Amino acid sequence: MEKFQESMYKLIVETSTKLPKDVRRAILAAKIKENAGTRAAMSLDTITDNILKADENVSPICQDTGLPTFKIKVPVGANQIKMKKAIRQAIADATKDTKLRPNSVDSITGDNSGDNLGDGTPVIKFEQWEEDYIDARLILKGGGCENKNIQYSLPAELEGLGRAGRDLDGIRKCIMHSVYQAQGQGCSAGFIGVGIGGDRTSGYELAKEMLFRSVDDVNPNENLRKLEEYVMENANKLGIGTMGFGGETTLLGCKVGVINRIPASFFVSVAYNCWAYRRLGVKLNAETGEIQEWLYQEGEEVDFNKAAEEAAAAVEQQEEKTRSVTLEAPITEEQIRELKVGDVVTINGMMHTGRDAIHKHLMDNPAPIDLNGQIIYHCGPVMAKDADGNWVVKAAGPTTSIREEPYQGDIMKKFGIRAVIGKGGMGPKTLAALKEHGGVYLNAIGGAAQYYAECMEKVEGVDLMEFGVPEAMWHIRVNGFTAVVTMDSHGNSLHEHVEKSSLQKLEQFKDPVFK
Ligand SMILES: O=C(O)C[C@H](O)C(=O)O
Ligand code: SF4
């Protein structure tokens, strides 16, 4: 097993930086379906551009490493203790090489371990089998999509769909609802794994197990095959679209599994995965630990550019009325009041990162720099130091903004912040504050960590490093950072609009389908 650690390192780097072919095919199909010129089509262009940049730079597709989870099947007699040690070392090495963001945080103190090792991190699950080789699979499932997982206990009353009973049709309603409730916050278009039955723990386990199925496979269980096909056809009628901007594709894959339950419980568990569906696998020689074969990589290379060009020629150009505006901090209230939902904003100059720890901190403490007229970016980047000891940005997409909803409005008013960039939108409290104070919310493309890292020309400094790399306040000079106004200072919110219209669309799925 002398090669095992090296093989695990390769698996980690490949999973973090290269999307598997089955996932690429699903994204390409979505791209072909969207009408050229719409916000959804432009977002998908950014996403595919980002995938190619990650290939080229061998850098993380998304900055969020998630909770690395390994599933390993071993022949009888394999030494699992040694394998676990090797995996932990490979994780620490990949973190040091900035292929993973330090993501393991003490739940009580908030301390980041810095190497992705800690109690419960990474997750490593072994199973013995009768084959003579090792099957090792890894998923890096990020936090934003993990937060959109949902578990239903049937019977239940579901918003938009009414009563969901303890039968196949009730399960259908839960799955449709799970896609609706995620909106764009888990970086749609997403993939879902569904677990029917079990208890609260084994139900979720099964749902996550489903994310290890290939996107293109066909369910051998006839009922579940029909259910999967139904969901794929109909969830895309919800109109949530890429990033929740509206559009034709909301869901890229649906895999359903079933296990027995006990009479009193009936759980339907849904694991939501963003488009940045980073899961790969390898077959290993059980003697040497050497890689024999990569999994999920069957088929031709996926050429996003060629296929999308052909598709664009075939579909109608639907130019939405977009206005382009360039902003550079410090920004005045007047400039902000001119912006409307739908405007595309290009930012040059300074922006400052701030996510969960910073927002909590700023409620009761002064800011480390003058934030008047400035731009806050909800982002926890992957950072490295160059040969001269200067910080460089390796990956820097937005994080889910709604977590800052309790603080955002107050902080904008307290410090005079004029613009906030994130993803997934914010709620009524922030919308009211934007109106009162003269602020704007800009939605960047979630997961496009390479795309945004390329706009970041210089790290001018960092404060509050005691919160760890992802949570610190980084002061970054950007050039050509593009995002869309989705909440303006006139009380308009694209997120509120899409949520309302998708709820109306959800109601068409109220009537029984599976009798
Ligand atoms: O932690 C992050 O950087 C992003 C997170 O995965 C999210 O989707 O909010
Ligand atoms: S930012 Fe989006 S793409 Fe990245 S892990 Fe979070 S949900 Fe996934």
C-alpha cells in the first residue's frame, strides 16, 4: 500500500479542481436549453468558464471545500487504521497546497484548525466487500447546498402542495417541495439525492449515498425510475433557474433510493448538491494502493464552447434589457439610487470581504478600516502566499448571504456601507434597510471561484485574522468584477419575485400523480 497516500492526494486534488464528465454533460444540457442573452444563460456561461479555468489552473472550482467525505470499499484484511492515517495526511497536504480551503472549525470556540483535520473532519467511511480491489470515492459538498438539505416526516402539510400522505405521491410532493424551498441559495441548478425510509440518520445517509450514483444511470426500481423521471421533467417548470435568477433549468439530476422504515416513522430525506458537484472515485490495487481506473469519467470530453455555440445559433436571442454600470468605492448614495434590479455592475477598485464572524463582530465593535461608501463581499476565499510573502487569491466566489440577514441592514447603516455582494439574495429586513439607507445588493455567481479570483489584482491587507482565513476581513483590489443588482434601494427584489412566482408554479403539482 506504498502508493495509497499519493493516490488519495490525487483523488482530493482532482475532485476539488475537475468536475466529472457526467456532471459536465448535465451542465452542458442546461446551457443548451437556456435562451441566449438571458441572465440564466449568462450565469451558465460564467459557470462553464469557471469550470475550464479550474481545469487550467488546477485550482478549486469553488472556494468552499465543504466537508470532505470518503466512502471506501475494501477487501477483507485491508488495514483501515493505516488507510485512515494516510487519508488524513493527504488532506493536510492538499490544504497546504491550497487545493482545499482550511474548513474545519471548532463548533464552540470558532477556531479553524488550519489543515482540515479535526474531530469529525474529514468523514471516512469503510465497508468490506468480496472484490479484490479498493473502491475509494470522495465528495466535497459545500456548506451552502448542505444548508438546503431537508427532511420530511410524513404525513405533512406542504406549502403550495397541501397534504403529503404516506405513499409514493406524498414522496413526490416532498421532492418537488425540496427543490422549491432551496430556491437559488444552494447555487442552483442543483442535483438531489433522496432517501425514502430509515430513521432520521439512515434516511439522510441514504440521500447522500444517492449523490454517489452517476448522473446518467437509470434506476433499476421501476417505481423510483418513474419518480426520478417525473421530478426531472417537472421541477424544471418551477422557473427558479440558475442562481435563482429564473430560467429553464433548476434541477440537473435526481436520484432516489429506498430502505425499510419502522411503522411509526416515514421520512423522506433530501440532500441538495450545488452545480459544483465535486465527487469522484478511483479503483485501487489493494496491494500497492495504485490507481487503476477513474470513475464517473466515461464518454467523450465535454466541449462547452462548441456545443453551446451551436445551441445559441438554434435558439431565439432573448435580450433582456440590461444596463451596464461601473462602480468604484467610495460610492455615493446618489449613485446607488440610480441602480435598478437587473442592472449589471462592474466593480473596479477596493472591496472588503466579510462573512459570518465579521458580521457578528461588527455589531458590537468598530470596523478595522473606514467602511463609509465601501463594498462588502460575502466571501471566504482560498489564499496563498507567493515567493515574496504577499497574499494571493486562489479561489473567491460568493457565500450564501441570507445568513447575514439578522445583521446586514444595521451594519450598512452603522458604517455607511453602500453595496453588498453575495449570492442567493437577502430577506425583508435587508431590503427595507437598502431603501432607507440607500444601499444595493449584488448577486455574484455562486461557485465561480476561479472566475472571480482572476478579477482580484492585489490583496492590500487583512484584518481580524484571528477568525481564520475564510472568516477574516480581506481588503482586495479588483478589476472588472461583475455582478447583477438583484435588490435595489427602491424596494425591489428579484429573489422575492422568483420565490412568489415559483410558489404559484408549485401549486400546479398539487393533484395526485402516482395513485
Ligand atoms: O463557504 C463558502 O464559501 C460558501 C458556501 O458553500 C455557500 O454556499 O454559502
Ligand atoms: S458556494 Fe455554491 S457552488 Fe460553492 S459549495 Fe457553496 S453552494 Fe456549492
